[in-house]
Amino acid sequence: MTKDGILEMSRRGLLIGGAAVLATPMLARRSWASQSLVVADPGGPFTEGYRRAFYEPFTAETGITINGVARDAEPTAQFKSIVETKSYIWDVCTLTLSARLILEEEDLLEPLNLDPAKVADVMPEAVHPNMLGVDVYSAVLAYNADTLPEAPEGWAAMWDLERFPGRRCLRRNPIDTLEIALMADGVAPADLYPLDVDRAFRKLDEIKDHIDVWWTGGAQSTQLLESGEVDLIAGWNARFQAAVDNGAPVKIVWNGGLYSIEGWGIPKGNPKADLAREFVAFCAQAEMQAKYTEDLAYGPTNLRAYDFIPPERAAILPTAPQNLAVMSLASEPYWKEHRAELTERFNAWLLG
């Protein structure tokens, strides 16, 4: 064969091979085009935020249709039922870190097999073998800027009746409340766990008679601020941001905040587990996570997402560098072990 013939065959082979490589993503997309996943989220504003950030972009890239549904407020019992009965009414579900621990203990979660390169920019605390955290929420202090004579700097303000007069509000729950009491008493965030429970209750004794409202639901905490019923309140940042967005003269203090993480898990034995893993990995992307912050005041776990978030919006999110630096991660393992006993003690203390 002539030299030219060899070159011609090589060129033809290269063109055919190149065309095959180029066609591979399209072929994969076509093979997935008839597939769908049911994804369970907390509903409400999450549905819209996740739709724009994750559901629609994933469908556009893969052809896999995402059907979003609202899950139970605490999905562990529903999750367990789905696995045990093998009635996979959804394929992916949002979980808190505490829910992950419960489900992991009972072997109800699929491994995610995440590519380390795809989660290189994600907070280490958000990456687990069976869960990928995609948003961060935090318990913080908020105050009415019109009624307080000066801006509080941390939890000690809740106990300082002279410098910070006004109506006060705490959560009717030991979770976060005990940590807040200890930090107000001078315990450094790094030294919180295991909690010095007796010390926390002694500190709460000092303020108990001055707490005007013990809130029990996130919507209530927003309403209390918007109505001007309280001047100082401990609660969740997104609920307080909702009051700000509605025009209330509210400011948030990040110093001493306690953050936690929510993300995706897949029910064990799910026949669509491989497709579900594709979706979960897709949600690790910085640009995708940045999109939900337009609707939700939660922090992306991929910190490179801040390259795509306007500075004024970044300032109100928990994982913005200046906010994350003054907060600490709440210990879900501690609360998993002690929640029942401390809830009983807390409720008895309230009635005493």
C-alpha cells in the first residue's frame, strides 16, 4: 500500500474515531431520555430554588426528567418504610446530618461513590459516603435594630438586660439553646462538646423569667420579628432573613452561630440508584449551587459557588467566608445520643 494510502486510512480512522467520541455524550443522553427520577425536598421555597438550581439544569444536560415532591418534615420513618417495603416512591431525598446518622445506623442508605475530583471544593463536613450536603443553615441571633440602643455582638447580649433591654425569645428545645447558654457563659465554640449540661441550665436559670416567648416553629419566629413582638431572638437565619425581606428592621448576628448541613441521600436498594448518583454528583457543582441562593438564604457547600453570587447576596448566607469564620458546626453525633434525655430534662425545667 502506498504511503498516501496509509495516510488516507489513518485520517479516515481518526475522523471515524473522533466522531464516535463526540457522539458518546449524545448517545448517553438519548439512552437516558426516557428515564426519570423522583426527588423529595422540603417543599415551599426549596422546591423553586432547587428546581432552578438542580432539577431543570440536570434535565437539560442529561435528558433525565426530575419530578420534585415534598417530603415529610422528618423523613427518617418514611425513608425506612420505603426501603423495607421496596416501594420506592422517591429516588433521592434531602436529609439533615442527624437523619443521615439514624439511617446509616440502620443501613438504609446507598453509597454515593462520589468522584473526589467532583467534590474537591465542597466543605469536608458535607461529604459523606452516603450523603452529599448541598446547603447550610444556621442558628443565629437576630434583633430589632429600631428598638435596641446598640448592636449586640453575641449571645451574652441575651443575658445583659441593662445594655440590651427589650422582649426576649428562645427556642423551646434544648438543641441550640443549651449551646447558646454555654457560649453566653464564656465557653468557646471549640470547647462546647460534650456539653456541660449542668452549667448550661444554671445559665438558663438566670434568664428564664425574662424570656417572653419560647418559639416552637420557624414560621412563628419570623412572625414574632415582623410584628415587633420581640427585640432579641435566637433562631434560624433563613427565617430571620424572610423578616428582613418583608421590610422588618431586623439585623442578624453571625458571631457564635451554630450551623448544620442538609443534602441528598438515596434509599438502599433503589433500582434507579445509578441514575440517582448522577443527579447527586451534578448537585456538587459550584455554579449550580449558586443558583438556589437567589431563592433561599442558605449557604452553598461548594465554597467556589461564591464566584457566581453577588457580594450583597453573599453577605446574608451562612457559608460566606466572613460568616462561616465566626460560627461552628453543631454536633449531630452528640444530639443523636443525648436528645431524648435532654429534651425530657429541658421540658421539666421549663415547667419547674
